[in-house]
Amino acid sequence: MAGPKPKRVVLQGLPASPGFAIGPAYLLHPEERVVKKRIIPPEKVEQEVARLKRALDKAYKEIQGIKNRISGDVGEYEARIFDSHMLMLQDSEIVDTVIKDIHDNLHNAEYAYSARVNALAERFESMSGGFLKDHMSDLRDVGTRVIDILMLSENNLSYLEVPEPVIVMSRNLTPSVLSQFHRKNTLGLTIEVGGKTSHVAILARSLEIPAVSGISWSGIDIEPGQTVIVDGTAGTVILNPSLRDIKEYEIKKAAFFANEQELSTLRDLEPVTTDGKYIEVSANIELPIEVESVLQYGGDSVGLYRSEFLFLTRDDMPSEEEQYQAYKYMGERMSPRAVTIRTMDAGGDKLVPALRMAGEMNPYMGWRSIRVCLDNREIFKIQLRAVLRATAFSNIRLMFPMISNLWEIRESKKLLDEVRKELDEAGIAYNAQLEVGCMVEVPAAVVMAEELAREVDFFSIGTNDLIQFTLAVDRANERIAELFEPNSPAVWRQIKSVIDTARRHGIQACVCGEMAGDPLAAIVLIGMGIDELSMGPGGLLEMKKMIRSISFEEARICAEEVIRLTTADEISGYLRDRYAAKLEDLGVAKYPGKRTAPF
Ligand code: PEP
Ligand code: MG
């Protein structure tokens, strides 16, 4: 006999990747994974205990975050269920037993933790009574979260073999795990942790998977296989939708698809303003295979290849040859168009397993990016060698991330020169005219732009990091996502100053942060004199359409006004009043930021 009809639940999160998906829920849940038993070497016991404690700490903070959100959105009473979750995490009976298991039996942390949770859950199960049953499901929920953290950080992918098209509902999803999902079987995605410019959200947009972030299904009754709608455009998730919902979303999906078809006619049109200024429209990609989408959408070049993705999904380092093959493939496929390879930007939310990067208190401001490379010069030189070798065949450019002072750019260039010399000695070909640029994504680099401009051939403004560092707003923290304000005058003024400096030095100015893919922000960037806008491949066609509809002169006047204004509200209001209707008429803003950054 069929059970009661599951309840329709609407959850509101953040629109992380536009588009619509309807399908069965796949709960990314450790019960469906094999928690493998490993015997750890005795000298690693303390390390393993520390790993467990970090995971418990992280789980505690996450639950606290959910509790605060729910108490604000729903009510204090409903939020109280999370108190028992927090207590369980600190329960010394559980924690001490797990630590003892690690010490005595040399078990890995996730195995020891899951064994303890399973033993307790079985004990509760054998007792009758509603209270204990509730307690058991709370325990399993907490256990799932801790094991999620331990396993995903360990890059254990055995549970990811999704056999059919599903909506993946995840918790601690890392970019490295998402990059290995079966794309065709991932219809849509819900993410619990991470703001709109977290790398998981960026990757979802690149892969064109509709996604909503800030969605927690803790405490909600949902079974695997139940129907879910993901509205990545509005940031809504509907669990167990009604027939009416399904009909409505089928129509939205069809309209979205039709709009895409219409845009595809723009593929070969040039991104030129009505008064004849060519704006290079390029793509940000994380995986080499994405060059196919860039070509499909008529991108001028790859403005940012996030090379660290080569390093995220494995326990060892990719060899020079493996890297060379990846770079060569992209360069050749895109040729004669350019491919800008950014050197490994590890850290933050992109931990490289082979570097044993530990979780840090402030990961975005920690051991990250160029700092990691300059501390690991042999690894850095292997990458530079692979890039240089690939330049022999195609139009590749090189870019250093997170530069915050002159020493870092000079030191990086010195290493590049060393590698050039080694290649010369070995008689290996490369492009001696290779263009070298740096990202401007730390306010210190904006201040030092004059001096940095003398060191490089181009600037690429990374607005994602620039906003987070300027406003002191962690880009990956969904709780403060509203404070992540691209239209802050402090952000716009820095962008203008960098573009002006590039102009004075005759070097190219590009933007590769998510702002470049937002049609409204792009008008201002164009007006400020930007040469290249680099965005997720899905935003290219819309951007071309927008560029072809405005004049540079009009954009220039708009940028002048934006620089004059003194609050984010004024700037947003001005841009909306002036352009929202126009973009809507164009079909560019009909689904706000259809596939582009949903700002
Ligand atoms: C940025 O910070 O704007 C950027 C493009 O780099 P990432 O998003 O990879 O940090
Ligand atoms: Mg960055």
C-alpha cells in the first residue's frame, strides 16, 4: 500500500547557477558510500586525531550557521532541533570512543566515527519509543555530516557513480568533487555551503548545471528518488512538487532552451559596439574539455584557465608531461585564439591533496596561490616548463594569481627565466614572445598597479577576490552573501584606477572575475575602457548580444556616472533604472543573468 503523499516543501537559497531542472533526488550521503577501513601507521595517529577534531569543529560551525539562519527565517523553536546536533558533536562518550579506536586499532577517522555512530544507532533502534527514534535520526544526521567532511576532504569518490539523471543534493561539496560528477547525469544541484562566487558555484555555472546554494535539507523529510525542482535562476528548490509546479517548470525549461537556441545564432557575430569598438569576449574554464563549449558559444579566447583543477582531484602531482598535454590540447583546439593559463591558484576552497594543505582559520587569506608556488619552487617550475613547452604550438599566455607585491611578480618571472634557460640548453622550443600577465585581485596590487604594470604585458582583474578583500566579506560564506557587493563604490573605483593605469602603460586590461559576465556590470566596464571580458562559457552569447546593442560613448557616460556615485544602492539603482528594461527587451535580462553571474 502506498504511504502518505510526501509534503511539498519550498526552500529559498541563493541562485548559484541559472537554469531549471526537474528530477529525482540523489542525496550525497555517506550511507550510500563505502566508508573504507584503513590501518594508519602508528606515527600518524596524532595527525588522524587532529583531522577528526578539525572535522568535528567544522561540523559544529556549519550546524551553528544553519541554526542561526533557521531561527531568523523560520523561528527559534524550529531552530532548537540543532541544539541536540551540536551536543552530539561534543558528546565525550562518542568522541572519546572514536579517539580510542584510532589509538588502539589504528583505524582511520571516518571508519572509527562511522562505526561508533552505527553501533549507537543500532542500540537506539533496538529500544522502542518515539523519542529514541528521533534521537537516532539526529545521530545519523550528525554522523553523516562529520563523515561527509572527512571523506570529501579526502577526495574519496567511490560514491559518485551516479547511474541515472538526478538532482544531486549535497552538503560539503568541494570543487574537486564536483569536477568529477557525471555531467550528463547531474541535472541540477543543491549546495549547502558556499556563496555565489565560491568555486563550487563558479564551476556549476561553467558546467551549466542549474544550482542553488545555501540549501540545507537537515531536518527535512526527503527520501532518495523523490522529485525535486531546482530553479537556479531564482534560487528556489521545491521538494515533492505539485503537478502544477511541474507543468510550470516544464514551460520555464522550454523557454530557457528556446532562448539558448536563439542566442546560438549569435555565435559567429562579432562583439562590437554600435560605434565600432571591439570588446574581446572570452571564457573562464576549469577543465580542458570546456574549450569545446567556448568554441560552441563563439568565445574569442580563453581568458582564464584555472589550472589548479588539474591538481585537485588526485593524491599525487600531475607530471610535466601530463600538464603539457593538457595545455597543448587547449592551445591547439583554440588556435589561433589565445588561451590564458593561470598558474596553480591552490588554497582557499581548492585544497591540493598532494600538498597536504590543512584547513586554516582564514583559508582565503592564508597559504594560497602564488605563495604556495613560491614556497614549492620545484613544483612551480614543472608547471612553468609544461606551459612554456606548450607555447611552441599555439597562442598561449601566462598569468600569475594573487600577486600582492612586486617581489612576488619579480620572483615568479625570475623562475620563468630560469626555466627558459633550461629549455634553451636542452634545445626545446617555446614561444620567446610569450605574454606574461598578473591578476589584480588584492587591494595591495591595485595600489601598486603603476609599478606592476612595468613588469607585465597585461592585467586581469579578479573581481571575486578583489571584492572579498576590499569589503572583508568571505566569498564562500553564504551567511554574509548579501554583503558581497560588486556595486560598492570602493570596488568600482579600484577597477577604474587599474584600467586607467593599464591604459597609461599601454598594456591590456581584462576582467576575469564574475562581474565580467554580468551584462549590467559589463556596460560599466566597457565604459571604463576594458579590453577583454572573461566569463563562464554559458554567458558568452548573451554578452555579445548586449555589446552589439550599446555604443561605447553611452557606456562611457554610464561609467562616469557610476564613479561619481557614493553608495552601492545608488549605483545599483542607477544601473537598473537606466538599463534593466533595455536588457529585458533584448532578452538578456529576461531570466536575470540567465547563464551569467547572477548578481
Ligand atoms: C577572481 O578572484 O576574481 C578570479 C577570477 O579568480 P578565482 O575566482 O579563481 O579566485
Ligand atoms: Mg581569485
